[in-house]
Amino acid sequence: MKEGIHPNYRDVVFHDLQTGTKFISRSTLNSRETIELDGKEYPLFKCDVTSESHPFYTGAQTRIVETGRVEKFRQRFARTTPTTKTA
């Protein structure tokens, strides 16, 4: 590899702000904030959403009732009794 052209690939702490969980992963992110974990100093990156808090991964995602469009239309505008004119 050429020297001086690659970003610094190192351990970084990711902090999920919704759940408060922290985990260490390798990244090239630059951060001014640091945190001490397990006696070592790491750069800190604050995340709004991670796999710990995203509804898709936690299973808290609400399911939409799948009904066909034609069926919905028929249910909404179906006539219960036909109207008849009396003279």
C-alpha cells in the first residue's frame, strides 16, 4: 500500500442516543470527542439510530393491513339496500 494516501482506520466508539448503548467498531471517522472505555481512549461518534433502536431490527415496526384496493373500494362504497322509487 502507498504511504500517506489512506485514511486512518482505527477503533471508534459508537453511542446510540436513543438507547444509551455503546459499542466499539473499526472506522475511518474523525471525531473531536473522545471517551474512555476499558482503560483506553477512543474517538466517540454519537448516532441517532442504530440496530439497537431502529424499529426494523427491534421488531416494533407496525404492520399495515394488506387488503386489495378494489376490496377496500367495494367495502367503502357498497350499497346495503338498493333505493327504489315509490309513486
